[in-house]
Amino acid sequence: MQRLAPTTATVLAAGERFPLLLLNSWGEGKIYYLATSLTSEDYYKLFSQLFVRCGLNRTLSLVDTEGNRPFGVELRAYKEDKLYANIVNYTKEALELTLTGPEMKEIKELITGRAIAQKFVLYPLQPVLIEIKLTN
């Protein structure tokens, strides 16, 4: 944890003695500064709240059978004329996952060329590279 004495920043969260999350304006933008480390799950929660606060939407998300973000799964998405995603399960167990996001017309796994459903099983250490055609 860093010890900061904010001069122009607004303190958004503080520990017992020091600020932990600060917000400062810079030109026409805003800068958030996190002065501590968090668990992976806490980073996800913090960034999810900051995304909402900044008006940002996730292009694509994954949820498990209970509707929660799956721990140990990496998702990287890129949007061009179609939506592309790379998904990897770093856990030791197969996970049943569902892709959430924009309305999807067709999902194709690019390594095998097979069509896959929005709900699928991702096996341990299995990379999946997909192309998603959107309905709009």
C-alpha cells in the first residue's frame, strides 16, 4: 500500500489512515489511481463499478451456471466487423459457461471451424478462439 497525501484529487475510498482510491481531473479526462493491491475478484468488482461510472459497457462476458463470473478463466474480446474472443480455462476442472453480451447470430470456434452454442463446456487449459457474427 502506498501512502498518499492528495492535493488536487478526490478521495473515493480510504483505509484507516490513508487514501486507497483517488480521482483526479486531467484536461478533459479523469484519472483513477489505486494505491493498494487487491484480489482478482476485488479487481473485477472495482473495475465493474468504474465501468458503470464511466459509461463503459463490456463487449462480451462469461458467466457460470450460477450466473457468476468464473474464477480462473481469461476472456479477451476484440470487435471489428465481427466480434472475436480468446477464452482460456486456467483451472483444473471443466466449466459450463455462457457467453453474454450483444445478440449473437452465429458463434464459430476458429481452431476447429465448428459452430458452438452460447452455452458451452470449457476444459482445463483449453484455449478457444471464437468468431461471433452479431444479429445487427
